[in-house]
Amino acid sequence: MKTSLFAGFAVALCMTIAAAQEPPAPPPDFPKLARTFVIELATGQFDKAAAQFDATMFQALPELKLAEVWSGLLAQFGALKGITGVRMETAQKLRIALVTCQFEKAALEAKISFTADAKIAGLFFVPAAAGGSAPPSGWTAPPYVNSSAFHEEAITVSDGHWELPGTVTTPAGDGPFPAVVMLQGSGPHDADETIGPNKPFKDIAWGLASRGIAALRYTKRTAKYGMQSSDDVNSLTVRDETMDDARAAVALAARQPHVDPKRVYLLGHSLGAFLAPRIANGDPQIAGLILLAGNTRPTEQLIVEQVRYLTGRNGPVTPEGQKQIDAAEQIAREVESPDLKPGATINIFGGQTPSSYWLDLRSYHPAEVAAGLKLPILVLQGDKDYQVRIADFDGWKKALAGHANATFKLYPSLNHLFMISAATSDGLSSPSEYSKPGHVSPEVVQDIAAWISAQGNRAK
């Protein structure tokens, strides 16, 4: 017994010494990794491409959704003809590769953000820099915007530790103006919540500013810092991802010289709407909530529902599709398991998410928290939204039925981005719609502006 124990110890010690004597691993070749990633997309190897995402990215853009996004790009810009260059930038702890991709109809840059350990923490497709032809249908201001009615300036949102770039859009004049602070959905997002050629938060900010309402939007922490968005990555929660920065942004908005500090509203989309009641609870600076496509059901249930929809949208579920459904159901079981403990991780389609993230959400029920708030609440939902469904909209209506000032609006032809959907009358939208240029419906912008104005009149 003793001999074998000492022998085992000696082998382990020799392995440790050998490892210590090995030369340090070379730094990641980020340009090569970025080029390989784009080639994997072009050759349909979406499983390999998605396996390189960090946990946050994998949750936001699993394999099936990544395939839909790429298909949408091909439908809009034609086949990928080749990669003409890769250049690198650095932003805080991230290395950013910009891969110039020449499609049949335009040149785009794949903006790929890498963490220090070579995980992909962000992915955007943007118009190519000088030297490539601009895409034929990039973002332009929607018709309901009056660009002479406001101005913008850069700001920095900070909770005292993390710093995030942002923009405040202020109507012309002295004010004081009401303001909205804008919270994006799940995954790493820039300040405009850019998705393909679309910028829904820029649409809303410019649309509201054209109607006398200031708007503050900023880059999400996970877009800038990736999985390093918490001092301890093993204890990451939505406080790190969204909540602390949102409260700092509200305080910053209230300090703007032409903003009425008593009329700062929180406007959340998707995950931002889901978390808005929790953020507002205990923050007296927030005057009201505007909830766009916020889920009331647990996130893991939505993951299963979305995967079932995507795998069966075009016909019978294939064996590969069934594997995706089985994986989604396994995720839900692990998230909801009473045996889940701090310090563990959950595999979300290949990306590892700390159990702290899910354990933190177990006791949070957004509709119940909203019902306990003495704040005006506006709930908006698109009928064609496949990510957040009518069941969630009904959840808000049920919980807020006795609320003194809750307003609900369902838009019959809008998708998750509150843009016109191509879905049939009895169908839901598809992710490929997000790759087609569009704008947030003017009706949505007008309804938000009118609701905020009504709150001001009510307070007089």
C-alpha cells in the first residue's frame, strides 16, 4: 500500500516538474483564429464555430441561431467570395479582429472580439472600412426622425469600477426633458443593440428625441469585457451583466443638465425588460418602466421553446434537430435541479455558464416584483415574436391586473425587434428577419412618447 502511494506521488511530482520545465505556450494567433472562424461559417461548420464562443455568447447565439444569422447574410449580400484581409484592434481586455469579407453584393467586416484565452466574446457584421464597397442597405435614420430636433454627445457610464461608452441624445432646447435609459436583451450588445444591419435602440432614441424625450444608451458590459465582466467569473450574475450598470446609467441620466431628474424612465428590451422590475425595486430615481418583449417565464423554459420552434419551423424535426431539443431540455433540467450548487457550471450548447447565474434567478419572478412597484408601467409585445411569446405578455397582464397605472399594447405584425415581420398571419417570425434592414415601427415610438407625455401630465 505504502509503495503504491509513494509511487503515485512520485509520478505526479515528475509530471509537475516536467510541466514546469516546458516553455510557455505561444500567445494565440488571433488573426488566424478569426479567419478560420469565418471559413467555418462559410463551410457550414456552425458547431465548430459556436464551440469557440464564451458562455455568454453561446447563450445568445447557439449553433442553430448562428446558422440562421449567416443564412440571412447570404440572402442579403450573396455568397462569400473570399477574405481580403484581417486587421486587429484592442479594447480593454479584448482583442478585436476585423475580417474583411467580400460578398457578391458588398464588402463587410466580421468584427470578432476575443478574450485573452481566445474565446469569442462578441460578433458583429459591419460595413467594410475604406477599400471595400459599402453594403447597399446599411442603417439610415427612419422617416419618423427629425435630426435637427436633437443633438448627441458621448458619455461614460460607470459604477465606480467598470466603465462603459455610451451616448446621450438630447432634444434641442433648454428642457428639462423626460429621459429614458435603455437596456438591451441577452448577449453582448453595443449601445444601439445592433443586430445585422438594424439598430433598434438608435431608432428608438432618435425617434423619442425628435419628440422631446432624451435617451441614454450604452455598451453592455459583456460586449466590452466578455466573461471578465465580474471580478470573479465563477460568481457572475445578472447584477454584473446588467443591473449595476443600469442603476449607474439612471443616476447619470438624472444628472444631465437638460433632463428632469424626476422623470427618468427605464426602457428594457427582452432580458432588459425581464430585469427592469428588479432594477427599479429600491431605486427611487426611476419614474416608470417601459417593457418591450420581456419574458415572465424562466429563461431556461424559453430556451427549450425556441429550440423546438427553430428545429421544427421548416418541417418535421430531423435527427440533428432532435439532438438540439434534447440538449435544450437537458439544460433546463440542470438549471432547475435542486442539486445545483454554487461553483458548478452548466454547459449551454458548448459554452460554460457558472451556476451562480442561474441560482441567482431562481427566486426572481419579474411580474410579481412589477406588481409590487408603485410605478407606471408600459408593456409592449409583438405578436410575431418567436423569442418571447404571447404567454409572457399574458403573464404581465395577469400580474398587473390590479396595478393602478399599467398599460398594455400588442402589435399584430411585429417581431422581437418590433419591426414588421414577414411571417404569415398565423405564424411567427424567424431569425433571418434580423439580417434584413428595417426600423422599429413608428407606432411603437409614438406610443412610448405619448405614454411618457401622459405620465408628465398626470404628475402635474
